[in-house]
Amino acid sequence: MWAAVATYPREQLYQEIAYIAYHFHWSQDAILDMEHEERHTWLKEIARINREINAARRQD
């Protein structure tokens, strides 16, 4: 796992960790234990949830 992290842009990894941790309150270790593809699946899911919430707010 760490070899993959070493080649991944550090700033982008920090942003992904912060985004997931902020929304789901998962630990840094739990997020880092995910494979890249799984982490990106959660990023997309959070973005989808946020879009739905924002759309609902605009309708009110």
C-alpha cells in the first residue's frame, strides 16, 4: 500500500482524506487502508449526496 501512496500526489491524497473524513467522520487510517478505486468511489458518492442536498435546498 505505501508504495502506491508514495507515488500518489500528496496534496491530492490529503484533500481526499479530508473530504471523506469531514463528511463521513471516518479516521485517517480507515481511509488510507482503502484502495485507490474504493476511495474514489466514496468521493463520488459524497459528491452525489451533496448535489442532491443542494438541489433540494434550491427548490425550497
